[in-house]
Amino acid sequence: MVTIKSKKEIELMREVCKIVALTYQELEQKIKPGMTTLELDQIAENKMRSLGAIPAEKGYDIGIRGVPPYPATLCVSINDEVIHGIPSKNKIIKEGDIVSIDTVALKNGFHGDAARTFIVGKASKEAERLIQVTKQAFFEGIKYAKAGNRIGDVCHAIGEYVHSQGYSVIREFQGHGIGKEMHEDPGIPNYGKAGRGIRLEPGMTLAVEPMVIQGKPNILELDDGWTIVTEDGSLSAHYENTILITEKEPEILTIL
């Protein structure tokens, strides 16, 4: 069921989403070659808790037998890792890596969700372009995130833009509604047909998240049950924000 947030609930969403944005601000300042992904995770958890939120991904259980609850604050995915990379003291960030980070904070019963892909040091022009296209795909999509439009209008715009740039979107994972639950209706795939799906209404809060692959869209799941990688080893990038549907333009809640 799609939830419409009250004015009070929207204010609580703004508060927790600001904490997510502040967490990314700190991560961007501190990420550097030689760090472990676990060090990044600890920075993020400390920041969230200092601001009165808790890391919602830590302990998140997808309910699949044999897959343990997620153990960390962040998903940290490097280069060909698309999403859900588990932080580790053994995974060291190197010069030229592209590092996609996804995190969710919880405060006062509401969730904020965002993802960013960072270049660490100097990366190739190809990597820089992939990251820029992935970010722009989000903004192409939310041009249509207006009351009266349909969710398919957003999905279609993202997919069309990504494909026009010569890249692929993954089909197995998607964006989603968000609020009291981390994942709410509607699902928001990064492809689709315009004019389809639910009609957008003021008060909806949505996590829109292009996940873009440099090569073919095929993906694999690693043995940890979480980490998703590109099948052909090509680079991937991820960009996400929580947005609010309003009477006019959408409000991006996870940008300062």
C-alpha cells in the first residue's frame, strides 16, 4: 500500500533525510586511498548515532533462509560491485577506485535513504562519465515526479536516458516508496513505459535510485548472499535520493 504522509510525518522525514545527507558529507570528506571499507562504515555509524539516528540497514533481514541479516551501516560496492557490498577490514580502497555507498537512517520511526558513487583519487574518464550519467539519470527521472503523473513516467525517463548514453540499467533491483518502512510501495524500476503505474500524489515519499552498468546488464550474486556484481566485470555506479511529491516540483530530502 502506498502511504501519503501527513505534514508532521513529512517533517520527520525531512529530519532523518538531513541526517543521511550529513553522513554523506562526512564520508565524502574522509574517503581516501588506503582506507578499509569497514573504516568508512564506522565513520557513518558514528555520525548517524551522534545525530540521534540509528543505521537501519544494520541487522536488516530479507527473510531468505541461509542469508544472514545485513551486518553493517553501509553497503560499500567497489568498481564492478553494483550494490550491497559488505564492509570489511580486509577490503582496502585503492587509488582510482569508484566506490558506491548506500545507506538508510532511522529516526522517530521514519527512514531516509540515499546512495552516492565517489571517485577515490584519480579515475579514468570512462569511470567519471559513468558516474555523471548515473547521477543525471536520477534528475532526468524526477523531472516527471510530479502530482498527476504516473510512476512509469519516472521509470521510463531514467531508462531512456541511460540507454541513450550507451549504458545499461539492472532490472532485478529497483527504487521504492519509503517512510515508516524502509521499503514501501510503489516499486520504482529504472525502466518502463510512460503512462503506466500508480498516479503520483502530494505527500508520497519515494527513493529513486538509478543503478547503472557500463557493460551488459547481467549480474551475479556472490556467496555472501548480498553482494551483487556485474557478470562481465564492467564498472557500475549508483545514485539515489529520497524525494517528496508536492503540489509543484519534487523536493529532494537527502541533499543539504
